[in-house]
Amino acid sequence: MAWLTDLISQLNSIVWGPAMLVLILGTGIFLMLGLKLMPLFKLGYGFSMLWRGRDKNQQGEGDILPFNALMTSLSATIGTGNIAGVATAIFLGGPGALFWMWMTALVGMATKYAEAVLAVHFRETDEKGNKVGGPMYYIKNGLSPKLMWLGTAFAIFGALAGFGIGNTIQANSVADVLNSKFDIPHLVTGLVIAALVGLVLIGGIKRIAEVAGRLVPIMAISYVLAGAYILFSQAELLPDAFALIFESAFTPVAATGGFAGAAVWAAIRFGVARGVFSNEAGLGSAPIAHASAVTDSPVRQGTIAMVGTFIDTIVICSITGLVIIISGVWTSGETGATLSSLAFESVLPGWGGYVVTLGLSVFAFTTILGWSVYGERCVEYLFGVRSIIPFRVFWVIAVPIGATANLTFIWLVADTLNALMALPNLIALLLLSPVVFKLTKAYFQEETRH
């Protein structure tokens, strides 16, 4: 096992090296400038389109409501990345990692917008009559046939990555936090989650979208309110916390307490890597959900998609990160969900830890559901609709395996697969960017005429 860990560690350091971080941030910046900062200026418009996306009388083709498409996407993105991932980034990169998560999210709004626009524009109808789309389809239908191998590569990496980022890591994090809080055995947690996931998967994407449409808003608002209460009650510590974040983003942090110290490069690397892990902008996963939305406009769905990145990172990750920093426990030597739990508990003794435990459990459960859609679509692209049922069986089986496995190794594999997934998607986004710019310009010109 040690040789395999070493091999994947070496691969991870290559795929998450400077070139990858430049490609992720560079693609986001290029798209943001090409869109003339539209994702920032039209954020309010995106929220209004999201609200209107709840109406059941939507115009256009598709299988799920635009609102539920975003909730399915958010169910996959709001997970351990927002709780355990933020804590891990601060543990490894210092408080400055949070700044680089913010930067990744701001340019990531343009990336997520472009992904959803292309997903809806180039989507297809499968044998069952469902709308399917995502990077593999916009590569296949938008680029030269010579580049179709990129779509196949994405589908392979996406199907494999799902078992890491979207399944085993989620199950492991919940099992870990429930074991430390309530002494529940890892295997019991894994079996319960597997049973619940299996029950929802029977209904396919429509059932998953309905469950996500109800659970995600409740859990996100509850977590935000609990975190906001802590930050308001400790408001006098916030200026120092922000000063520490900005200072640590550009200067090394010395070792203190259980914190080993971190160079600026570590803050950037872990901030960007965990930012992408959390909001998935550039990974190409979220557009798979948005491709199923009932809509007659790729741009309208794109504006809804970019709201997801804002909610995930600028709102939810910020709350976790700020609570960890103002509580002072980021120097304790703890990491992952345990660090987040310790932070909430130290500021809200008696019930702060329960907020994290409950939040993580529900977040992770919905992430497993959301990512099942992504994995299913990747497998369907590779092997056709007959592969869906076998995939769902393997997906459910993987949950208890993940709950009892080694967390460090799983994080490493998932991190590596994320980067491998992102590569073909980012290449496609850059090559298809003229399509995104053209559709966007035409849509907003039409809007101003009305």
C-alpha cells in the first residue's frame, strides 16, 4: 500500500503543480474578462432567475426545474469541502488559504457560467428521452472529431472521481464525525447511508432533484444562520481575522502551537485545490446537472449556475473558515471535520459541535446523491443506458467501504482524480469560449431590447 500511496502522491504533486493552478485560475480570468465581468455585475440577475426557476410552467425542454438543477448541483458541491476541506486548507496552508479560496470562487463564477451555457447548448436526448449533457457532450458536439478522446477521458476520470470526491470521502467524513461525537461504529454509519442512498437512487435524477430541492436550501440556511450567529457574537474579532487572512495570503506563516507553519505557495496551492474541491468550478461536474434543466436559454441557466459558486464558497466556506480563525483553534494541530467541530464547539459550548456534526452528515448525504448523477451520466456516455443500473449498485456498495477506509489515502486519490477530470474540461472551455461569448452577447442584447 505504501508504494501506491507514494506513486499517487507523486502524481498529485504534478497534476496540482503550478501549471494546473495557472490553468484553473487563468481559464477563470480569461472567461471573466471575455464576458466583460458579467458574472459579477449580473449576480443579482442570477439570483432572480434562480427564484423564477421554481415555477413549474417553465418554457423549453428538460427533465427538472432550473431551481432543482442548481439544488442538485449544490447538493454535490456543498459537502465535506465546505467543512472538512476548508479546515484542511487552513491546517496545511494557514489562514491565507481562505483568501485564495475566495479568488478561486470569484473567477470560478465565470467558469461555472461557461460550463452550464455549453452544457445546455450542446446537450442531447438519450434513449430514455432524458436530456443529457456536460463536458463529454460539449467536447463531442462542439469540437473537432479529432478531440473526441478528451470527452472520453473526462467521462473516465469523472466516473472514477465520483467514487472518491462524491462517495467514499463523504461517507468517511460522516462516519468519522459521528464516531467521535456519538461513538457510532464507522460500518453502521456506512450501512445506514448506503440504504438511504439506495432508496433515493431508485427514482433517478428526477427523485434526486426533488430531494435536493427540499434538503439543500434547509441545510444551507441552517448552517449559515448558526455560523452567522457565531460571527456576530464575536464581531470584535473579525477585523483581526481578516487582517490575518490577507497577511497570510502573501507572507509565510510561522509555526505556532500545533500549526507547522506554511509558505505562501502552500496557502495558494491548498486554497485553490480545496476551493476547486468545494465549488467544483472547472471540474466539469455541475454542468451535467444543469444540462437536465427545463429551459429554452443556455445563458439563463448559466446565470443560475454561477450563483452556486457564490453560495458555496463566498458564503458557506467563508463562514467555516472565519469561525475556525476567530476561535483560535486553527493552531491546535487538529485538521478536517474535527477542526471545524472544535472551532464551533469552542465558541458555542454544548451545541456548536452538533451544528457541524449535523451539517456535515446532511451535506455529505446530499453530495453522495448529487455525484451519483454525475457518475451515472459519465458511465452512460461510455457504455450506454444499460450501464446505469450496474453503476447504481456499485455506487451504493462503495458507501460502507468508504466509511471504513483510510481517509488520508482517499483524499489523495480524490484530489488527483479531480485534477485529471479538470484538464479536458478546461481545454474545452478555452476552445469553446467564443461560443459562450457570442451566446451571452446575443442574450443580453435581446434582454435590453425588452
